[in-house]
Amino acid sequence: MSTEPVVDRRGLALAREAGFAGEAEIDVARLRVALARLSRRLRRHELAGLTPTQLAALATIGKTGPMRLGDLAAAEGIAPSTLTRLVTALEDIGYVQRTADPSDARASTLAITAHGQEALERIRTETTLMLMASLELLTPEQRSVLAAALPVLEQLADAQGAVAR
């Protein structure tokens, strides 16, 4: 059972699961646009002076705990030169602290500061409140459909990227 992309005459990509008669077609282009618009809306708040990339890096450090620069670069898919600028900016505003790695004098370890943790919590709270307000606009039935779709959305978010054909 493979998923073959199908493109209709308007150029919308549709995914149809082969072998499942009557299964709903997914308008992939429409899904992509909806997810991108929702993502932009959720980021349209005070980011505590951070770019989205800086915020993602800060959240990673906050979630995993102290980590080496190379590990952060790998986790975020950031080039070393970009990482250096990013970490310097986070240090300058007091959100992370860089210390020498005791096991390797050539390496540094990053840890989130209390100030950085407070900023993350504030951003998460703002984003959660914004999303809650949006959910209030939905009907109970729409909220139920969304709740049922959460495991699938989480699976998509956690996927390591499909191989392009």
C-alpha cells in the first residue's frame, strides 16, 4: 500500500492511499497552507526579542538540558557559523550561559538561564492563550474532530521527513 501523489488540474497535490476504496483524499497543498497560516499566527506575538530560529534553539536547550554546541547544531539543523551567531545573541540577552565542557576543553556546553526559562514560559503561555481563543470560535463538533486528529498531527510533526521522489 503506497501513497502516490496525484495532481488535479488546478495543481493541487492530493494524496490517495492505494487499495483503500472510498478513503478520503487529502488536499496536501491546502493542508500545507492551513498549517503554515496557523503556524504564522501562533508566532505573531512578542517573541521576547528572538527570531523563530533563536526561539527554537532556546526551546531545545530548555527541553534537553545543558548540551554541547555541536549537539544543538545537529538537533536544529543549523550550520556552525549560524549557530555561533545564534548562541552569541542568546548569551547577550541572558537567555543561555555557555561554559567550558569539563570533559573536553575545546568544547562548550550551553544551559538555559532562569531568564531564558521565564521567557520560554511567557511565550508558551501567550501562544496557548491565543490558540485557546481561536478554538472558542469552533463548534463543539469541530473541536471533537480536531481532538481526534491530534495523534495524527503529532505523528506528522515528529516524522523525520519523507524521501522526495
